[in-house]
Amino acid sequence: MIAWLAPGLLGLAALAAAPVAIHLLTRSRFRPRPFPALAFLTAGRSGAGAPSRLRHWLVLLLRTLAIVALVLAAAGPRWTTAPAAAGRPLAVVVDGSVSMRQDLAGITAWERATAAADRLIEAATGRPVLVVVAGDAPERSSPRPEPERAPARSLLRIAAPGWGAGSLPTAVAEALAALPEGGELVVISDGSREALAGIDPAAFPPAVAFRHVSVGTAAGNAAVTAIGLDPGLAVVGRPLRLVIEAARHADTPAAGALVVTVRQPGGGEERRTRPVSLPADGVVRIVEDVRPDRVGEVLVEAALAVGGDGLAADDRRCAVVRVVPAPPVAVLTAGDPADPRGPVRPVLAALRAAGLDPQPVPAVPPPPLDGAPGILVTVALGVVPPGRDLAAHLLAGGAWLQVVVSDADAAAAGAVPDLLPPARPGALTALDRVRRGLGTGAVRAEHPLLAGLRGRESLVAQIRARRYRPAPPSEGAQVLVAWADGSALLAARPAGRGQWLMLNASPAEDDTTLAALDALPLLLARVGDVLLPPAVADAAVPSGSMQPGRSARRDDGSASTAVDGAVRLDRPGFWTVDARVVAAAIPAGEADLRPLPGADRPAETPAAVAAATAGTPLWPWLLVAALVVMATEALIAGGTPRRAR
């Protein structure tokens, strides 16, 4: 069937009546009079009038046809082989993630995408159109597809790719919701793995035809993809490892340099340059040791300079390291911290000797410090804490030092859902009949937690228990120190993302000799290092993401306005959100510009999709026909004899 690019111009077909009107208005108006002297000439030419009138009518017809052909060509007719395509809505989703900023021979992928979208809009004659841009926040040209082209073209002119990963699947879902009766959905992206992940055309409604337009290439790219921390919490005076990851997403290796800039809270700055060789399709980790000198924020910036790079925006990455005076330790207890014979006071003294700052808390889990779960200590509990809160603390990466003293302490070990405890304490057993009490057995002195006992292993052999709880270790747990009967005295195991450490020995004077021998500080001397939050893979938040706060200002002076108590960090770099410094970085997945295999996501060129959407244009043929008719009319009109006067 035929679709028209500019159907309004069909009204100009009335101009075809102009030659007929001119002919009727200019034809001769005279009466013939006989002239005797020319009678013989008139009789001789009496049969020549019919051919002349036929040529005049033929010229008139050709002129009319020429005007009709020109008007039809101007209206832009196109022939489509799918009768149902006429009038069906078209939704165009344009990828607006940061990878669309890649430079392809002097033209960005975004410029190619908007040009392809504009071609599709122009070709979709007589069809409602909707454009959705999947940037940091999805943008729509209109609530639903509409025949008017101006909103769609306006959005393509003012929109720009964001600095985050965008959400192409979300934008596709919005476009599908705008096509309840079916239609055509065209996704325009660079075809990268990050962009197309989560889009499954097989799950689309049958009435929606899907096409993917690829405007990217398989260009190689190198990027700084993460700045990690080990451990996950920086403490004044303690060494901190910066683990910087640089990735090469290409079939060829690359070499260059990595420049790391570290700014301490006191204002001092240090710049380190390291040569770097990136293997093909590989990751290199560069470790830099830092010792924070005071409380505050350590600002880290890593810049990569290599050849064969496809996206320069991800060659620089920032990170913020928060430095605290001591690891946060929350102590939950019902005991009296001032009782010199009780179990709480020795535990607090041992934690302070380990360089920690234990603080009482009213509930479990303790409040996180700057988003990093700290260490929870439970000792001499009066009631069993909610197991779900304990599990949430461990799953979030927190550590739990469980000192088993009371019945509630023992019950807490079995109250945590779906997580095995290091050991299973039983009922309290008095050992008055055992001479000198129960001694210790095996010791794993090589464990990092027992580093304070090296050279003083004989001290462990002097520990005695007058009352204790038999505690068989759980499967997979590490028993660091055991009682003589094989029960766990000190055991550990990973739980979720955190660490669960159980001390099955009461330090109360009436229970064991831990406090009298000063063995407890040695057992817990390294607890701060071992139970610090685990390594953080990346000390930055994704650029383009929302962060809670009332205001945000970037280091270059640009600001972000709060919406519903949150601000959008719409560019990478250092931001001051309220009173804290936050680093925003390009999502690591955006650095991989390589497309998915064509078999998984078949992509088409913009020209092919535009041609399929538009059909076959007919106006060139009409224009040629008009020229042929005009040439024929000129030949016939030139051979028409002039009327004798």
C-alpha cells in the first residue's frame, strides 16, 4: 500500500486544472466571413484542421499530467509491503549511557544514534511516534506515540548521553507500555554488553516488532575500573592497601602509565607514576600502600594513559577513603562494666588494648559508620537479640565477637537463621571436682588472630576453666584454641560477607583464669585487624546515581539540586554532599565497548531499518515521469502549426 510523506501537498493537484482553464480562456473568439478571392484556397485546406486540433488536445493533456506528477512527487509517496504498518505506532529507544560518548572516527556514537533516530522518524510517515532516551534518568518525547513529529525531534536535539550506565531495559519497558495495541520498537545503541544485558526480545508481546540498530564498533578500550580498599575501613596509623584495577577490553594488549594521586586529610599530596602493561582482554591490579595520618577523607585519583583507547572518559577514576580514629565496636551487654570480678570489664579492657574503641549500644545491629558495618560484641546478654538483626549485620559485612557467658549468649548462637555458628555451646558445667579445672588442648598459633601469642604459646597452656560450656565446633569452622576435651574455646567462621568469632570462655574471675593471666588481651590483640570490614571492591559510587542529601557541589563548582531528599551525582569526580565527600565514577561495565555476538542480539544498520520502516519511495519515479511528459509535450508543441490570421 502507499503511504505519503507530506499528504497535505496532495491538495495542490488542483493546479492540474490550470492548463485547461488557460486553454478555455484564450481560445479564439471570431466569426468566419466568406471571402470570394480565397474560396479555392479554403477548399484545398479543408481537411487540415482535424490533426491540428488533435495535437492541441494532446499538448493540453500532457501539461496536465506533468503537473499531476510533480504534485504527487512532492507529496512523497512510498510503497510498503506490510499493509498493517501504516498507522502502527513506532517507539524509538536511544541508549543514553556514558559509553555512547565514545569517539568513532570523529563522530560520537550518540551523534550517530540521534541521526539514525531522526531518519526513522522521517521515514515513519503517517504513523504515531514516541522517542525514549535511556540516560541517567529516562526521558520521553510524549506520554504515548503521537502523529506530531516536533516533540520527538526536539528531545533528540536537547538530550545528551548521561555519565552513568543508564537503564536501557527500563526505557524499553516504558516503550512497550506505550504500545498496548502493538507496533514497532526500535532500540538504537552501541551494542555493548552492558547496554543490551537484560533485554530479551523473545519476551516481548507478539504484536510488537523489534529491531536493534547498532551505531557502535568493536573498538578496543582501556579503563580504570575500580579503586578498592583492603581492609574496608581505614584507621589512623594503620596501613591501608589501595587496589587499583585497570582493564583492557580488546583482542590486543596495550602499554602505558598509571598516575596515582593521594591527598591526605592534612593537605599533603603525593603523586606516584607506575608503568602498566595491559594484556589482551585482561585486568591488572596495582597495589599502593597508604598510611592515613589523621581522621578525615583521603582523596585518591588514578589516571591511565595508554594507546588504542576507545573511550577517554573512563581513563580517570576517583575514590574517597574515610579515616576513623579506631574501628567502630558496639558492645551489647546486660552485665556491669564496672564490676572487677564480672565478665564485661576484662572484655572492654582487652578491646581497648587492641586499639579499639568499644561503645555500648541499645540494640542490634549497631549503626554503621559511613556505611561500613563495624564490630559487634555480645557478652553477658540478658535476653537473646533478634536473630534476623544479627544475620543482617553479618550479611552486610559486619563482624561479631560473641563471648559466651550467660544462657542468652549460648542461645544467641542458634538464633541466627540460615547461618552456622562457629560452635554450639551447651549447658553450663561446673568443674569443681576436676583438679585445677579444665585445661586447653590444640592451638592454631599460625592464625593471624593469634599473632599476639607467638613466643608466648606456653601462656595458653596455663588457662583453666572452673565452669564452662561444652561446645562442639560446627562443620567448616576454624577452631583456633580448643579445650582439652575438644570443645571450642576460640572458633571463627565466615558468615555472609562478615566474620563470626566465638570466645567460649567467660573471663569472669569465678569462671576461668583468662583475666588473672592477662591472656585475654593477647587472644584479642589482633581482633581489630582480623575483624575489620572486609575489602571494599570499589570506593566510589556510580556516576549518575542518586545519593541521600540536601545539596551537592562538585569540585569544579557545578551543583546538583535535591529532589525528595536525594541528589543526583550527574558527573564523575569528587562531590561534597551535605558535609561529606563522595567520589562518583563511571560504572565499570561501561568500559567494555565490545558488542554482544550477533547471534545473540541481531543488529541492523540505520539505513536498513529506515528502509524497512519507510518502504520503497515512489517520488523519484514520479519525478522522472514528469520530466518525460514535459519533454514529450515540448516536442509535440514545437511541431504544432500556428493558426493563420
